[in-house]
Amino acid sequence: MPDTMYVTFEESWDAKSRTGGRALSHEEARVRDAAGLPYAVIYRVPDREVPLGARMVAWRAGVLDCWAYDEYGRRTAETELQMRTDEGQLLIRRLLVRRYPDRQTGEFDVHCPRTVVELSAGGTARISHQPEGMRGASLEARLTVADEHLWTVRPRFDEWPSLPVADTLPDWVAAELVAAEQASAGCGWRREPSRLLGSTDLDRVFRPGTHIGGVRVLDAVPCGSVRVPTGVLAVDCPQSGGEEPRITVAVPPGTYPVEAASVEVGDRGYRSYEELVAVRLRISDAPVAVWEMALGPGDDTLRLSTGAAFGFDTDAAMGAFGDADAWQDLRGLLERAARPGSPEADEIASTGAGVHLDGGSLGADMAIFYTGGDGVHPVWVGRSAAGEVVCVHVDTGLDLDLDA
């Protein structure tokens, strides 16, 4: 810890933007600490705009969150602590350490190496180590750990300067990782494939005549095209209340076709029927070499359980493709066009997946597709062997086993 470090106090702290609430005096912070009210402790050094670290204290809620920052404002460590019922100790519930290969790498860059340790009061630890970032495999283990590694003493108010924010892994975690990487660890360590990359062939639902789990794939149906003039594609529910689209994907500026995939489902005793199962926006005709889950702000595969995925959320059973910069304008146009007799009604046309909205002078369009229901719908980006985006795919209907 630098000799010139000093602390300031604020009412709150936003870890991403590195901004706090109202500045507090030393005495005001002391009063809030005694009352269990939330306040932030910010660690600073002279002539550095970015703080060394921050702690958000909320004793009444029984939690303490900590962050460490590098000189570029990136979080190098995050710690979540939880207070025991006797209030004398804190459980180190979660520790995340990031290692940035260079100054250009962002906090949630898929190439950023990092390690997470999650601890339980029962004496077990889950360790997930991603030396190549989200796109690489991870070393995973669930271990029994000594009590001394689980707990730390709750500091008194005047002890804050003596409790620095750690931006390195604890010695016992580092030793476990060295043993695992040298293949000398005990039982419990395993190598898991990347949770970011898909293992299935999503293109199968766009190959007419293919049989998947008892259903037959039909011809793909064109659903118009979408202009993406800014080169940032948005994918979200068009009725979402968010200011910004949940998922964005960088693509070359241009106009791209949208296609819908359907299957023929044979119903016992009844006539067969068609069901929409996926939509995609096709960027090029190059073959897909790898499928990658698109991430929204703050999405981190270290927080994903096995089989789970991030995506956009809908409670209206629909999603949409559109230009990110024009997203709010397109949503407004869609709302007006949906009103009977409105001047904009002619801008909407039905498609095999939902409706297409012609953005006209906006220079951008929106392709709305229906999903099989509400909930979270993952967005998959198909990339070529060179890493270029080939298509953006969303499953909409039946939960097909594409590995079958």
C-alpha cells in the first residue's frame, strides 16, 4: 500500500463509472458506520485521478463489497463479503481477479484472463480459472478449504486504512492453481470448455430436409432486410423498457437479409404442423467455424451455471434486429405504425417470422420476430475461421437437440 495513500468517504459508489454520491466528512461516515447505514470508503493517492480501490459498506444489510482499480480505471479485483450473525467476522464470499495483458484490453474483454473463487460458510470453495479469457477453456474445482481462508475480521471504523483491497489471489488459491496446471493436483480438478462458445451446429435448422429429433426442417423463409448503417447491430425485445438495446454486435455497415427457419412437426392422430424455430440475420455466405454467445453489459460467463446462457429478456414473446443508434427511433416508429389508421401503418409488413418495419428516412430498419414465449433468449454470433461475423442467430421456438 502506498505511503501517500489517503481515504475519502461518500454516500454511495458505482463500481463501473467510479463515481460516488455526496461526499461525507469523517464524522458523518463514522455515524453511518455505527448506524449500519451504507457509505463508501475510497482509497486514493495524490496526482492519480483513478482511485486505488473502493469499499461499499452496508452493515445493516450484512454486506461489504470491494473493488481495486488499475491506473486506467479497470477493476483488477472484486470482493464480496458477508457478515456472520455474531457480527465479528466476514465471510469472503466471492473474489474475482483480472489480469490485463495490455492497456487496451477492456474489463469484460473476452480475452482477459481471470480467476473467480466462491466460498461457502460450510468450508467449500469453487474455483474457476480462465487463463485465456472467456473464449478459452477453464480449470474448475470444488475443494474443501481451511476455516482460516473463509473468514476475515470485521474492521472497526478507524481500521479502514489497514485493510487494503487485494488485487492478487490469496496464496492458497495460487498454490492450488499451480498444482492444477502442472497436473499434480488431487481429485476434483477438471478442464471445462468455454461457456462463451457453443458446441452445437445451429445451421442445421436452416438446412431443408434435415431431420432433428423427429421433426423435419423446411425451406428457410426470407423476412426482408435490415439496414445497419452504423455497423452496430442491436438485438432485443422491441417493447423492452431499457434505454439501450440489451445485446449489440459489431458488423460491417450494410444491408442484411433476415431469414426464418421452420420445422414440420408430426402430431400423433392429427395433421402435422409447422413451427418457427429460429431467425438469423445473414452477414455473409462464409461457413461458420464457431458459435459465440453475444454478451450484454456486465455479462460474465464466470457467473453462468452449466447449461445456462445470457441473452435478451422479453415479456412480450418477441425480439428484433435493428441498428443500435436508431433503436429508440425505430421503437417509436413501430409504436406509431401499430396504431390503426396511422400515417406510418404502411411501413409495417408481415413476414414469416413476425413483421418488418421500414425505417424510411431513418436509414435503418427493424425486423421483429415472435418467440415461443417469454424469458431470456440467447443470441449466437456465427464467426468464420478468420473471426469475422457471418450471421447472428436466435432460437425462437422448439427446444431442439441439435447434437442428436
